[in-house]
Amino acid sequence: MRVAGANDQDSLILDYFAGSGTTAHAVINLNREDGGKRKYILVEMGEYFDTVLKPRIQKVIYSKDWKDGKPVSREGISHMFKYMKLESYEDTLDNLIIKRDKKQQKALTSSKTAKEEYMLGYWLDIETRESDSLLNIDKFEDPFNYTLQIRHDNELKTTKVDLVETFNYLIGLYVKQLEVIRGFKVIRGRLRTGEKTLVIWRNTKEKSNKELDTFFLKQGYNTQDFEFDKIFVNGDNNLENLKVAEDKWKVSLIEEDFKKRMFDVKDM
């Protein structure tokens, strides 16, 4: 198998109809042959991702040659691939929670016109705004255990959602360092605008504002060589009060920025 346009050993190959994973297989084999460092990005929406595509990549990494479903050699390679599953329209619907009291129900059923206008103009904004798929901000107090009900094999299963990485993508962050320090998850990086950025996540039920202040000062984030332009943190806080004269960074609430970037399409 060969890959068109992959003569450069540092090529990045995109296949947005990945199928059974032939492109990834070919790229891996080509790197085997000439020691290249080509990378690939695959996009697929077929349900056979878990049964065909991913296992195929895992097998070709483990061994170069296979026969009757068994590896013929142990000629494997050092390789890492990462896959992400995007929330579907069906996932969103499965996670909508409607809250309507008796008075609201009576008011809606009293007029067909009022009901239609309400359903079209306010239903999602008012009655379903606490749904997990529309970002339940209350659950951000424990951001490491945010879940959605995801349908797999026609069965709904509680599945963890990685809010930390999702937020990195939303703000366009080039991650330079990610570490967990005394219960705080800390990400350093740069935005597409070049702004040096610090993101701090915490379980607000376990890490109070006082503990956040102590942690922030102890880490010396306001005086280190890597001087930040923007700081994001989840939960109400008073980090702005810790600024000294020469500090220019600005603190933003993750919850507000998260929701805005997910649903504010005014300028799009």
C-alpha cells in the first residue's frame, strides 16, 4: 500500500472518509520502510469504528505481518494514536431534561398559538437549560466527573466527558504543559493569538478559594518567567485581588467562556 502525496517523511495525511483504516495502515507501513515520521488524521462516522477501524490500527502497530488473525512476527513499532468521539445530535436529545411546573403547563395548553411560539422561541432556553448536553454549569463544581448519557448498541450508558481537553480546543490552546499539582489540574500554553495562557481546574467542593489563593501564590505564577496574559479558572474566585503592580494578566471564568464558545453564534 502507498499513500499519495506522502513522499515527505514529515507529511500529515488527512482522510475524512477513513473506512476500515486503510490510510492509517499504509502510513504506518511507509514509516516502517523508511523511518519516516508521517502523521495521519482520520474521520469516520460508521459504527464499525470500534469493531474494525481501531482494532486494525492496533494490530498493525503490534505486528507487521498477520495470518488467520494471529501475528506472524513480533515486529511491532512504537506508536501512539488518539481518538475522539464527537457528541451527536442524538446524544444531545438523549440528554435533554425538561422542567415545567403545573402553572406553566396550564398556560401553554390554554392557547395553541402561545404554545407554538413558546416551543419555538423559549423551550430550549428555559425548560432544558439545565440539561447536561447544554452544559449544566452546576456540575462544573466537579469538572473531572462530568457525564453524559451516550447511546451505544441502542443502550444508554453513563459516559465521562473530558471537559478539560474540550475547553482547550474551544479556546484554541496550544498546550505546552499539563500537570496535576496537589489536586489542581494546571495547563500552560498559548492561544492562537499568541497570548500566554494558564488554565486552572479544581473540584470546588474540595478546593476552596482560600486554598486556590495559597496554591496560586506558592506556585509563583505572578512572578515566573513564563508571564501570563490570560488566566482561566473554574468557580468564582478572587485571583484578580492577588495582582501586584507589574502584573497584566486577566482572569476569566471557565464556565462563562465555555458556554459562550459552545452556544454563542451571533458573530458566526
